Amino acid sequence: MEDKKHYRHELKYQISYAEYVAMRQRLKAVMKTDPHASKDGKYRIRSIYFDNCDDKALKEKIDGIAKREKFRIRYYNDDFSFITLEKKMKINNLCLKYDAAITEEECRKILSGDLGWMKEHKEELVRELYAKMTYQRLKPKVLVSYEREPYIYAAGNVRVTFDSKIRTSLFHQEFLTKEVDDISATDTPGDMFLEVKYDAFLPSVIQNLIQVRGIRQQAFSKYGASRRFG
């Protein structure tokens, strides 16, 4: 499955709200708003992340293991008609993502532990998750929600996003509901996070637009931040 896609570069930065406002104005002059965004240029993402009983994914993140993977189920703007199962693989600052659409009914079955049907599923990724839930004790671990403002640039297949309002709760059956009882996953609810993803190269025009004195690349993980609470 790995030879069908290629790894992309992924850079992450924590920025202040003032830096976000200034950078957004610069980006809007060059980049396009993602067509999947709402009228305000944003959308809300809600995900359930999986880990095993030994917290393998979390420990690998904390220990800085170069090559790692994690599974999640995700939907956007409280729309249960389009739910995706995703596997994200990382090697240092390179990332690769596989995804497969699943139905709301299939999602509820996975989260409730009803797994037998998965081993015959048409999607290879669903069958892989079945194997790892069965033999590696992978299970739903934590819920993460946040607001994303995305911009795209054709050359280099660049995607720049601003993430904010990152909230979390331990896994429970509120995932497929409109209202979730959660808390801020970051120390300051107003924290902003910049992510830059691109293929082989990052065009110089984009490099110049995202330059802010004093900001440093960091290995921020929404999953890691959310697991501080359990």
C-alpha cells in the first residue's frame, strides 16, 4: 500500500494571534482558500484517535521515534454523511496519509467493538484496522476537536493551515453527536498552530510569507497534547 502514494513534508509552528492575523493577510494575497471550507474560510474537525493498551503511539511520539503511525476516524462540521478512517505515517518531518470512507453505521460499530464485519470489507485500510484492533489491541483512546483555516497553492502542492480551539476528552460515545463535553487541550485556549505541508519543494514566495521572527519549528501533536489528561 505504501508505494501508491508519496511522503509529504510537514512543518509545524506555534504562533501568537497577532502573528496569525498578519500572516493570514499576506497569504490571502497569494494563496486560495480551500474550497471545502465554509463561508468564513474555516471548518471544524472532530477525530477519534486509536492507541493500544500500552499507549504505543503516545510513547513513540514522546520518545521521538522517527518512524511511526497512528489511526484515527474523522468527520467535518458535524456532518456524519462523510466520515473517514485515516492512517497517518511519519518519518521525521515527512508524512504519508491513507484514508477510506466509512458509513456512520460502520463507524458506530467500530467504536462499540463490533469488528467481525471489518475483515471482509472492500477497503484495505478497514481490514488493516481490524487486524490491529484484534491482534495488537488497538482501541479508541481520545477525542480531539479543533477549528482549521486552510489555504492552498498549486506549485509544490502546498497547504498552509491555521488550527485553533483545540479541545479534547477521553473516548466516549459522544463522538457522533452535535454537542461534546470537552476541555481545552492547550495551556492557553487562544493558542494558534501553523502547519505547512508540501511535496518536493516549498516555493520561495510561500517561504517568505510564513517567515516570522522568533518562531521555531516544533513537533506539536494534537494527540499528544490531548493525552495529558488520561
